[in-house]
Amino acid sequence: MENSLYVALSQQMAVRRMLDVTANNVANMNTAAFRAERPVFDAFVEKAGKGQKVAFVIDRATYTDTRDGTVATTGNPLDVAVRGDAWLSVATPDGVRYTRDGRLNRDPDGRLVTLDGYPVLDEGGGEITLPEDVGAIAITADGAIRAPAVDSENGEVEELGRLGLARLPAAGDLERDGSGLVRYDGDPLPAEGATLIQGAVEGSNVQPITEMVRLVELTRAYGQANRMVESEHERQKTAISKLGGPAT
């Protein structure tokens, strides 16, 4: 008798989870370099007697949508938009984290940092320091940071560092760590084919219209699942009453 109620409850929980994930995507549709999340569900099949089976919905996990977001030009020479399967490496008090948010600054110590003040790392995992009297900075597509050499009489250009780009092969293993950072416990790989665009930032890859439509559909589905639960509860109350038991 309770199987249908459990099925309805599992559906309601799954839809609620999808609502939470979709609502978070919508809330971050204007967040720089935000990548949407997608839930993953599975079915658990259980024998219900006499050869019958009942399928329940199970919330397995969420994964990160790795499609690139749109690019917006800022004109800030330290801003970079990442294109392709790559992440910037960042040093935090909790260890190395990764971000697609390329809004970078130079802190009082000359280090190249994120908006939250975390040092951006180079290819070897070291911090990048820019001289105080540095001239016009150019960041190439492959991450090289170049500027006119100090006291150069011939307009020579020197390389001040090279942004470290990492590929995180298993998107399902990414753990959001706040402030646009993600944690990855595996071994990052070289980001072959990835490029940078100077003076620009990547926007969110959330598609607002699609997510809003999904949000409306999920809200309706949650209401239907809720009505199914209430209907099954009333059916059980009626059955118990007719069998002579106390109604609850």
C-alpha cells in the first residue's frame, strides 16, 4: 500500500533537488565565469511481490557544465578570458584552487592576484610578480605576460611570467569552493589548445531563457508530485477508516 507513496515522495525529492540546482544557476546568470550545474539521477528498482517491481528516483550527484561562457570586453589589460578546456591556478590558504574568473589585479606587493587577493600561479606553481614601474602589459594567447624591459633603450620586451593553465579532466569531480573557485583533488593536465583573450572576461554559461523555462516546468512538476503525495495519504486514511482502524 505504501509503495506508491514512497515513489511519489522520491519523485518530489528529486524535483526539489532539481529546483535548487536550477534556481542557483538562475541566481548566477550574471556571475563572471560561472558554470552551470546539472543534477544526475538514477532509478532504484525494488521487488514489490508477485513479480512486480517498483522504481524509486535516487539523487546521484551534480556535474559542472563545461561549455564556455560569453566574452565581454573590459579594456583592463590584466583581465583575461579563458577559452577552451582550461582553468587558472590560484593559491589559497586551503591549497591550490582553480577558477575561470580572469578579473585580475596587482596587489601592493606586486603580485598578480584575483579579485579576492589570491595569487595567480604560473606554469611551475609559483606566484607571478609584476615590477612596480612596469610598462604596458601584454598577455598573449598562450599566457605569456610581457612588458617593455626596464631601462631598455631599444624597446626590448621581457617576459615577466606565464599564466598557468590547467585542464581538469573529470568535471564531475569538481567541488565548488566559493568566490568562483573550484577544488579538484585529481592531477591536473596541461591545457592543450586553450587560449586567453586579454582585456576581456568570461561571463556565465547559464542560458537565462532556458533556465527560466526549466524553473517554471519544475515548479509545476513539484506541485503535481505534492498533490500525488496528498492524494495517496488521503487514500490510506480512507482505507484505514473503512477497515475499522483509527484515522490519522
